[in-house]
Amino acid sequence: MNTIRMLTNELRLLWRSVLARLIVVLIASFAVLGMQAIDHADAMQFHGMGRTSLTMSLGASQYAALAGAALFAMLTLLVLSRDRRQRSRAIIEAAGGHGRVMATRIVALLGLAFLTALATLIATFLAHHALTSAPCELSPYLFSLGLILLPALWFAVLIAAALDLAFENLDIAFLSFGVVYFTGFTSPNYLFRWVQTSASVYSDFGGIEPVGRLVVYNRLFWTCLVTSAVLAGFSCRRHPGFSLRASLAKNAGRGILPATALVVIAVSVWVYANEPHLFPQDSIFRKGDLPRSEQAWLETAECHTQLQTHAKTLAVEAQYGFGKEPGPVEIEFITNAGLRIEVLTINGANAAWSPVPDSDRVRVSLPAGPRADVEFRYQGHIRYPRPGGLPGYITDHSVYLLEDCHWLFEPLTQAKGSVKMSGSVTAPAHLTVVTAGRLESVTQNGDSRTWRFAATGPELTPGLFAAEYSCQTFSVGPAQVEFYYSPKHETYIRAAGIANHIRDMLGFYQELMGLSAFDDLPLKIVETSVYKPGGHASLNVVTLAEYMLNRAKVSDPNTDPRFILRDMKTLAHELAHQWWGSGVAVAESGVWSSEGLAEYMAYKYLAARYPPQITHNIPGGWRGSASAHKYAYYRKDPRALERMRPALREKLLQNEIKGQAYSVLPLRLLAAEEHAGQEAIRNRLAEVFQRYRGRTLGWQDFTAIMGPGVIELEKEEP
Ligand SMILES: [Zn+2]
């Protein structure tokens, strides 16, 4: 009874203080400011995205958490140090026990944090109606404010309390909180980001879940961590007249506090070590430089996949047919670290595999003989390589599996001729499944459906997508187009005439190259979530991130060139990959890449359709990234690269190569147009495409047709 009276007393005291009231108002105001965060984001493509409760609630909670954690820590330190500052501790000590008073004050501060989150919820709800006509949904606001803002405030109170108890010194507590606070929103490790989480945007298409699971795990980890910090803080609490050491011994004598602190620390370490969502050593980071065996080559692949969307898992039976050299051969498969192999058979007999240390790869030995059949059975969930730009996820409402997430294990072998792929995907009946290649049949079985498909391509490119899609079909010349999009974005898609843009681009490319990318396969254009920005092309499937299909308002590319022209360029680039990348596979090395050809084609289209004053900055951008390395700080001082952290060096050099892959080739093609003439370059490119359609094109083959000396990649930029 006495405790409750103490608590209500403390709460009343807090509520009467002007500082506390000001803090509540400030946090709610930051939340309202943050509701438009998407328009101030680093990534320009997000600006102008259709506003929804999801994007607005995330911004609100991130802004409010950033301000709120700092303010609440300050308040906590001031409140807890009050007796020390006013030298009234002795009285309190005598009256009821200092420890109990401190605990009551901490609980009162946690209560104030809860009221703040509630006030913020009401403020953002009211602001939502003023800012947008989009429907105001409660659950995204509850998720964001309840799982991002509120825990951030609570953690701030508890961290500050632990520091005050441990140091009993305001200056040291302030400084050490500063350090914990800055790591809390700047750390590249998402588990350390307790203030602002690493989610930069929520998807209207994919929902909160794919990034929400990272938020939830982060909160679990920090709940353990701050609990142990507070328990440790109480274990250090000084007794009057005793030193820290003597107080520690005295507290330890009472037993339960320090022992519980140690247990919770152990639990935190376990939670940290068993993080289930990320795999930082993912092969995606070393895609180009993993060696591929030349003694075996993939000829066929058959995979049967069950999507268990409720459990967020998949189960796969995958059979690979290899041609090979007669002797025994060792090859590696890239897997996904979240998928567990259950069975491996080679030529029908059970076989063993060995994991490659610190990687997501496994090694397999193929016995002597001209062929080998390998069958894997595995299941599990998809692990992400990093907390943003996800290459794959599974939820109840959408499934996004690029070949890059290796949901279908990829053998590290060289392609020799084309690969025949076939298989099936079984998914809950409310989902429409889109696979690479041709859809052969769909059969219903209870409340699931099985989609059978077949594809032939120069390499294994098994993109797999599913969602509650609407579909528009149309034809452009000989090409059949299937356009899959979320019914939620239909209004914008129709008003912006996206299908007309697609028609126009495909018609333009068909004319430019003289032929369609594929004779017999439909082109599938698929809306996907913003969790992987931009677009992607796998065989005859092109994906587009939702923001291109869901802008806040319809704009004319001629007059509003900023992100609308950028959307057009992304769309034109991804469609151009149907010719370069899918129709003709490019044997990429360094600057020679399908990206350069797709960029060039997209520019030709935009330059033909829009005035030069809005398209001229595209070659300008290429020039910038082609020569960026010359002006980079680390290129000015030759020893800078040597002194750098290896991880940073690798990242910078990789970005350099990536930027050049998109820029050097199109610049050289434009230069070649200058002396050989646009007509000649266009005819030769069309000839390259016609001769290599369905095959792999190397740099030598390309220059052989383009003519000697017409395009030189090695030449220095003038
Ligand atoms: Zn591309």
C-alpha cells in the first residue's frame, strides 16, 4: 500500500514539473514532423511516394525516438540525482530506504514514458487527418509507436538510471549516456540501434513484417540488456559511509540482485549470438569473385517448392543435372544460411556435403563419369545479408525471392549452352505466383494451389514472386506482356498510364533491335516491395519497386522531371535487360556488363521521347561516376588505400567498379555514335543482338561485330 502511495506521489511530482510537460509536448511535435520523413529521406526515389499510415507512422516514431531518448535520459538523470544535488539523501535514507525511493522514481519515469507514447499516438492520429486523405489505420501506428518509440524511451530511462546508480556522478553519467545514445542510431549493426531502428521505410505492398521482425528482435535484445544494466546498477548502489567496493560486497551478500543480473547478462549474450535473421557473410557480397568449376556444367534443374507463408518458411526438392569431365569433380553450391539441408543424393545414392567455413556455401564431390545428378532437399527461412535492400522474404501476403537470396541453391559451375529449368511452386490459394519462364498449369488442392513452370535460359535465374496481385495482359508487336500489380495501387497505375509507358518502351526497343527479346515467352512485369529499391530482371520477369507504381500524385515527366523521370529511367532500364542480360546473356567482367547496355538503351528511349534539357543530365551522371575514382580522396594519396580497413577498401573499390559498369560502356557507345554515326552503331548493335540471342556474349564477340577500335573500354576519359 505504502509503495503505491509512493509511486502515485512520484508520478504527481513529475507531472507537475514544467520540464516533464515540455518534454512530452516536444516529443509529440517531433513525431508530427517525422510523419513527412519520407520526403526528407536520403534516398531520392522515396520522395513523393504515396503516403500511407505505414510510411507516416514509421517516420513519426523514428523522429520522436531520436528526440525522446535524449530528453528522457536527461530527465531521468536530473530526477534521480535530485537528492544528491540537494543534499537531502540522508533524510530519505532514514525515512524509507534510498533503494526503494530510487526504484519508485524509475517506475514513475517509465509511466511518464508510457503516457508520452500515448499522447504521441493521439497527436499523430490528429495530424494524419490534416496531412493526408489516405485512410488512417491504427495498427501501423500502434506497431511503430509501441515498438520503436516507447521502448526507446524506456531504454533511455533505464540506461540513464543504471549509469546514475553505478557512478553516482552526473557528469560521468551524462557523458557515458551520450556514447550509448550515439551508437543507438549510428551503428551499422542493427542490434545496437536501440534509438532509431534501421528500417528506413515500410512497404505498403509488403507490409511491416519483413523489416518488423528485425525491430522486434532488436527490442528483445535491448530488453535483456537494459534489465541486466539496471540490476547491475542496483548491485553497485552505495550505502552511506561505504565505498563502492564495500557497497558491492554488502549488496552481493544479499544475493539475489547480482545473481539475477549475471543471469540476464548471459541471456543477452545468448540472444545476441543467436540472431536468427541476418547472415553477414552472405555470398551476395562476393558474387563476382567466387571461383566457378570448369569441370562440370549445369544442364538441367528441376525444383519443387512449398511456400509455407504462415510459418514464413519454404521447403524445396531440387534436382540438378550436370555434364562433366570424366574424373571426379568437386563443386560448391551457394545456399542460404537460413535453409537446412535434410537430404543430399548424388546419382541416387545418399551422399555427404561439407560446409565451407564462414560462408553460406557447401562442397559436394561428384563421382567419376560423364554426368552427375544431384538432389537436395532442404527447408527453413530466408536469412537476409543485411538489414536493408532485402533480396528475399516470405510473409502471408507477399513472397519475394530473387535468385540472389539463393532460395534455390546455386551451383558454382560455368554455363555451357543453355540451362533447362522446370518445377512447381505450391502456395496458399490467395496468392498469385509469378515464376521465370512459362506457366504450364495451375491446379487447386484444398486451400493451396500448385503452379507448374518451365524455362530455358543461358544461366540459372530462378526469381520467384507471389502476392495478392491483379493482372493486366496486353501485346506489343509479337511480345505478350503480363503486368502484375497490387490492387491497392491500381488508381495511380491507371492515372499515370504506366501500361502505356511500358508499351511505348517495348515498341521502341523492338524497333531499335529489330526483334523481340524472346519469341515464345511472355514478358512478366511484377510489382514488388520497396524493401529492395529499384528494379530487377530475371529471365523474362522484370520487377519494379512499388514507389514507381504508387506516387502521391500523377506528374508529367516533361515538367516534373525529378523522380518521375527517374522512375521512367528505371522502368526503361529494366525492360532493356530483356534484350541485354536476359535475351542475350553478357559474360560480365569489370566494366563490360549488361548494365552499361541497359543504361544506353534506356537513355536512347528517354532522349527520343523527352526534351534534351531534362535528359542531358543522364550522360552527365555517367561522366561523374566514370571518373569518380580519379577525384576520390583515397586515390589522391596512393598509400591511403593501403592504410584503410580491408572491409572499407573492398567496399570502396567494389562501388567504383559498380559505378563504372553502369557508366563507361554507355559513354563509349555515345562517343562511337559521334564518329561512326547513330545509324551505324544502331545497326551493329541490332546485329549483335540477333546473332547472340539466347547465347552468352563476351567482350571479344561484341567488338568483333562492332568493329575494331570503335569502342575501347580501356581508354582514359578525356
Ligand atoms: Zn540493371
